[in-house]
Amino acid sequence: MNSLGFAKAPAATRVVVAMSGGVDSSVVAALLKEQGYDVVGVTLQLYDQGLALQKKGACCAGQDIYDARQVADRIGIPHYVLDYENRFSDAVMQDFADSYLAGETPIPCVRCNQRVKFRDLLDQARALEADCLATGHYVQRMTGASGAELHAATDPTRDQSYFLFATTQAQLDFLRFPLGGMPKSETRALAERFGLPVATKPDSQDICFVPNGNYASVVERLRPGAAEPGAIRHVDGRVLGSHGGVIHFTVGQRRGIAVNDQAHSNEPLYVVRVDPAAREVIVGPKAALACDRIALRELNWLAGAAEDLPVTVKIRSMSKPAAAKVTVSGDGAEVVFDEAQFGVAPGQACVVYQGSRVLGGGWIRRDVAGARTATAA
């Protein structure tokens, strides 16, 4: 077996590398080329290059496409740029806007992996007669008793497994993640050793198609007139003020609410719920955010049968794993936390782990509000 798990020489193993123009995917391409594999680089143009030029540290457009081509030339591999702009807009950006209008907090990076990179690009890799598709994600693919398994990276500060929960078993069989077992410092060192022009390039930040992190401006551009004003209401029913559109708010938010409750309490206020139908933002003290169980939709399950399975879950990419029990039912699941969690936002993902292994995950449903603890009532 070669290092990618194929029973043939590296030179006879074709690998398509998804090259975003960043240091991680560039190192993957250089590393596999050095190991003797037949490497082909593919870069996706996902959104308008004029918009990309306004935002430094983005990916998949503008300068980053140029950087990917420079790396490919440096290491001597063929490189293709595929125009997936329309696919990306339909599958990711429109969903992003609709989710915000529905009072959710979307994660477009997951949708991009799910609907573009690990679907359309994977199909393109097969069309190029590749044996596998390699990416620069910091996750690990391990072989278990029932086949390929998805595990968190060895470096917890770089782990991206939360964003890959929607990866299917068939996709996981075809994917490879060469960086999952190394820290970022080693990746940078390899980039220096290979003499890559992106060796000192900063990591991409925020969402690639959102200039300056202004999510609301993107939603307004995609859905003109979406920012309708409404009331900011306390959980006890009192109207505390007004807002310029529910798209400016997300569950758990504390800053930017622009109202207070000094007449009744000096406690800081948090966004507890967003009601787009009534155009209302519901706020309250931190205790009102407590949640003891949630329901998931569009479940992607990579493990075997699960019934009241003791696991840990992450309800945000940066949240600490929380002990819970998960009951799977069809394409959904119920998650019951051992201890109440705060700031659970509809539209975010809940990813289920057993140790380092990703068992699966799904999207937090809007009816999460009905599952709040008695403290919040």
C-alpha cells in the first residue's frame, strides 16, 4: 500500500488536489508531488472576482487563483481553473441569504463543502481519472472496521472536522487529508522548504464572499428590501425598542442590540430568538438562552446504529464539546445535553463525536426554541 492507501506505486496513482491558493492546499500538492504521485491541481472560481479584490484573505477568487497557479508552476504540475460561480451562487450564497431571512445563523463553508467541493469537484476529479481527491483540511481519515472514518485533527487549534460533518461515506472513501496529523507550524515549515510563493501568506478569514465581515450587506444585496424594521421585545413581552431588520441579529448576540432593561434589571441582554414572520427580535438575560435539548434536520450519519448514544457534541465551531445523548430517527435526531447549553442558534450545525471520531451531525432546527429549559420560560 502506498501512503494514500492504494495498492500501487505513487507514480501510478493520480491525485487531484483542490488548490484554494492558500498555504495548506499548496503544501498538500507539493508534498504529494515530492512523494512521487501523479498530481493535478484544480482551483475553483466561486464568486465574482471584482468582489474578491475588495477583500484580502479570501479564497477561490482573484489573487488566490493567481497564487494557486504560481504554486502549480513552481512544483511542476498541471493546473486547471474551473468556473463554478453559478453553482456556488445557487447552492451556497442563495441558501445563506434565505437562512438569514428565516432567522437562522447559516454556515456557508459547510454548504460549500457539501454541495460544491465534495460533490461537483469530486465528480470532476473522477472525470480526470483520479484515484482520490486531496484537500488541505485539518481533519483525519482513518480506516476502521467498517471502512473509512472521519476524525478530528491531531492539532485541536486547527481542527476543521466541525465543517465537514456533512461529508458522506462515499465521499469520505474518495477523499484524502494529508495535513490532519500535523500542526500548522509544520505546514508552514514545509512551505518554506518547498520554496512556495505562499509560504508566508496569511490564512483566509471569515466567509469568502462577505467583504469586511458585513453579513447583512450581502443579504441585502441578494435580497433587496429584506431589512424591514421591527420591534425588539423582551422575553416577558415588553417592547424595549426597534431594529432595522432581523438580518442584523443572531441568537446569542450581545453587542449591537442597542437597547437595555435598566428599568427592571441591570443584567446585559442577549438575543434569545429571532422571529422573522413577526419581524421581532426577542432578547433577555443570559439565563433565557439555556437549552437542554435540540432537534436536528438533514442528519448525515457516518456511524452504525445509535440509540441514546453517550457522546460529545459541538453546537458551534469554536464551542467546547458537551456531553450529550443522541437519538437518531430517520434523517433527523434529538440531542439531550447533560448540562444546559447557551446560545444554541437555529441554522448552526450540531456535530456528534465519539472521542476524536465524527459520528455525524445535522442542522439545528428552528423549533429549538420550544426545547428551552424551564429557566428560560
